[in-house]
Amino acid sequence: MTTELKLSISRRLTQGSFWLLLAVLAVHLWMQSAPAVIYVISLVPLMIFIPGILADRLRTLIWLGFVLLLYFYNAVQNMAVPEPQAMDIAELVLTVVLFSASMVYARIRQVNNI
């Protein structure tokens, strides 16, 4: 597999899982009838990264990895209940995919000075 193909796949996976994670979080909060303040607390930390992801900035991807750890912790905590909901599973899977894809993408770009 060529470097360009790896870069293309990891970039698409990063962007796709980012938007899906935002959507899953919003729908999950809507299903729980959460107040607006909870929406802000849950979604704004990810929304801060939208300009950097759209502009394809390497530093944004690195910082996104740190912030995703909080979402991963929350998703694992939600999975600890006896019967986790489908949205909990989706949140956990998307968080892991987004973290992995963004770190692979950042690493490939760093190594190849792209």
C-alpha cells in the first residue's frame, strides 16, 4: 500500500468518524432529553476542532487525541451498566476508530513531512 493511499484512507476515516461521533453524541443526548447545558458541555469540546480538521492541520489531530480520551472514558463508563444502549456502543467504537485513525494519519504525515 502506498503512502498516498494510507494517507487518503486514514484522512477519510478520521473525518468520517469525527462527524459520526458528533452526530451520535447529539442523538444520544436528544434521546435522553438532556438540557441545553449538557449539549454544550458534551459537544463544544469536539466542535472546537472543526476548523482544524477541515483545514487538515496536524496539530489539531494531535490535540484531538488528548480530548478523545475524555470521551473514551465516558463511553467505557456508560458500557459498565448491565445493559448498555446501542448509542453507548456506537460512541465507544467511534471514539476508538477516531483516535486510531487520527493518530495513524498524524504519524504518516510526520514521518513523510507532508
